[in-house]
Amino acid sequence: MGKEVFADSQGWIALLNRSDQYHAAALKAMGAFASDRRTIVTTDWILAETGNGLARTQARTEFVEAVRRLQKSSMATIVRISDDCFQQALEMFNRAGDKGWGFVDCASFVVMTARGVAEAFTNDHHFEQAGFRCLL
């Protein structure tokens, strides 16, 4: 099995929303992850953020089915944000006021660091600021 890759809401939105400017790149990247047998890691918070981002788009209907497929997949892990992760993210959010990182970003960084995940399926430059590699 290949290395894990963290899927951020920007990656999910690009993948599910055909009108997103990164849609073609997201399809290609997801195909490569499947070919390389990479496990997709995301969080319940990222999925909530994705659902919010797609709520008023044509891709809204794609979201529910995508989450259901993730829940059943042996090649995907949905991490639940624990109380400990919440506290670590809150501290990171507090320390990173000069970066403009969101609270959900901070929770993602905590999860990625804990799991040793170096790459993110996103185009969000905040991941690069935090020392991760963006794959979109």
C-alpha cells in the first residue's frame, strides 16, 4: 500500500464540482492516487467544510455519494477530530495569527503531523506554509 495523502476541502471541492478551475487536475491526481494505491486521509471537519462549500452548487448531490463511498472504502480513512486534537489545533491557531490559517487548517495540520502525512490534495498555500506539499 502506498503512502497516505491528506485530502483537504479544496481538493474535494475541485474533484466534485465540474465547474471548479482545478477539476481536471483533481481528477488526474485522484486517478494517480488510486493507481499508486495511496490511502486517502481526511477528517470529519474537512467533510463538513466540503459540504458547506458545495451546498449551493450543482455538486451538492455528488457530495453525499462521495462521502458514502469514502466511508465504505478500504483505501480511505476519515479521522474524527478528538478533544486532544481540538486543543492542539486551538493552540496552533493561537500561535499562527500571522499566517491567516483557519481553525480547520490547524486541525488538519495536527492530524497530518500525527500520522506522518507529508502531502495534501489541495491548492491551499497554507499547507505549504505549514511545511506540507500541495498536490494541486
